[in-house]
Amino acid sequence: MKLNQIMIITSSLLIFSSCQKDNDNNTGDNNIVDINQVDPNGNGNINNNSMVTLGKLLFWDPILSGEKDVACATCHHPDFGYSDGRELPIGVGGEGLGPARIDAVNDNISLAGRNSPTIINTIFNGISPNGNFDPATAPMFWDNRVKSLETQALGPLLSFVEMRGHAFGEAVALDSIVNRLQNIGEYNTLFTDAFGNNNSITSSNIGAAIAAFERTIIATDSPFDQFQAGNQNALTQAQIRGMDRFEDIGCNNCHSGPMFSDFEIHVVGVPDNNLLANSDEGANGTYAFRTPTLRNLEETGPYFHNGVGGNLQQTIQFYITARNFARGNNGGGQGGGGNGQGGGLNINPNVDRNDIADDVRDLQNFNNNDIQDIIAFIKALDDPGFDRTIPTTVPSGLNPGGNID
């Protein structure tokens, strides 16, 4: 992606960094980090186009997985908005794509513990309402446990259930993958082209290349974006009502800024997924999880950190339950969590009402008509025009995406 394209995007984001009904002019802070010009290795000699080309091949190549059956793209596939359409991912040992994927091995490798978040717009992770963001400190994963896409990209390679499997131990996983790539001539050429020197196949460069590719998956031309740019016909009346109610109710206290996320962790009380044997205690054992972006939700469900939100109606309705529970009304703390298969969701019984985030406790009243309008508004944040291309081959000769056919 060219520098001027990024500057146009980031400048445009400043315009619509809030949903103000009075159309106040929000000029924000123009001191914005140009993400595509950030050098992940700090040497200033990286050919960005070559890095993106390399990163895309690595993203799709199962050679990065221990048993050579899973790629990054297995659980972050463009057919599902660079997620996988499942409550919880099936990594190593799985066959098939998306909701149709099954555990084909039936060994001791379980489901992954958290829903696959989309990589669309991860270039903007951590962006503030005024448009500032720093790729070096961008929060990653559902619990914000690491910073930067470069670091995040290596995490699944170390995970037993996601990509590593039985092939090698965690301590030697990255070295083993590096050794594999060094034995593939095409990768030696690609890394040299991308990083400007020989012997550049390293784990940090693997992360840098994948991050460079992920930063090109951008979707910022939704009807909402067009509306904010001056096209008054871009939104329906229901979507405009939903935009107004979204603010009036207080949804934008957490779902703020141009990505509709404050990128902070909050205790909401989402129930555990019954498909998991153990409760997920979230960040530092607090049951707090990061506010997800609301962009491109049409293609990236199911929702919440563990996929128990089966649809937008159920997901939004849960906030009434959580608010009432936090206020000491209507119980709400008893019962199981459900698994996203219809019906209402109960509050996680491991969460105390006093720990529920104030932003949830302070939500204003809303009803089903409001929910329908808010859903209409959320759909106005969808931009299906992101890059969906899939390489026909990868340098390892394995099937792009792993065992997904």
C-alpha cells in the first residue's frame, strides 16, 4: 500500500472518529504514525511490497504449523471476514473450512479457547478517538496480553492447539520453523528480497512479514464512512436512528473512535462457552476482555471472546441482562452460559456484580425497537471491499490454508 493511500485513510478516520448527532467538527491530532512506513526491524532497508508478498505466502502456508496441516488463514479466512465463522476454532488435526470444520484426528488436541478475531483493520489496533495509533504498542489478542502485530503473528505458531501440535515442543518451535523455511529455496529468495540481505530467515522477520501483509487488509469504505464524508443518502433512516440511539444509550463509551473500540479490557460478565472444560478467566484472572471493533460484524460472527453471541440480537440483548445484574436487578448470575445456540445468555456465575464495568452498569434503557435500529447501524459499518484474494500455490508446495478442502 502506498504512502498517500495510508495518509488518505488515516486523515479520513479523523473525520468520523465519533458519532456526534450535532456534527461537531472533530479535527483530532494530526500527529499520526504512518503505519506502512514503520520499519519492524529498525534498519530502514525493508522493501515493503516484497514484505507484503512474503507475508501473504507465509499467512497461507501450512509449513508454519507443526504438523503442516494448519495455516494462519485456516482460522482467518476471507470467506468469513478473515475469521472462521465458528464459536471456537479447530486448529491442529482439523479438516474443512469454517463452521464445517471438524476434528479429524480425535487426539488430545482440543478446541482453541477463544473466538478467532478478524484481522481486518488490525492496522488500526489501539487507535485513539483523535486518530493517534502506534504499531509498536498496538494491543493484541482478546486480553491485550501482547503488543504489536509482529509479536502477535508468532503467538499461534507456539500454541499447541492452534498450530504447533505434537511435532515439536514450544521451546524449539520457532527455530524448527525457521529451519524448514531455510530449506526451501523460494523462501530464501523471498526473504532476501524483503529484508535486503542473505540469511534473513529469522523468527522476528517471519512475524514482521506476516504483520506487513495483515496491515494491507483494510475496510474503511462502509456506508457509515460514506455518510461521514458527506453522502447524506448513504444511510437509511433506521441506520441513522440506530446511530443516534447507539450514542444516547452509551454504547459508544466503550465502542468509541474510528474503529468503534477503545481497545481496553472490561468485565461484561459474558458466560463461558459450554464447549470448554474450564472457565476462561480473561485478562489476569479478572474475567475482563477487550472491546472488539464493530466494523464488518456481518461476516465475522459469532460474537464475544468465546463465540457465545450467536447473532447480533442475542449479543446486544445480553447487555440489558448485564446492566440489570450490575444494578442488582433481576438476578442474572445463575445458570450456565449457553453455547451461542439461540435464547438469552446468562451472566457468568464467576463474575460478581460489583466487578461489572461501570460503562455497562450506566447504560440507558433500550428496547427491541432500539436493538433493531442499532443492528441496522452496525450493518452500516460493513465494508465488503477488502482484499479476498487467495494464492493458488505457496512455496512449500502444501495446500494453501492447510486441510480446508
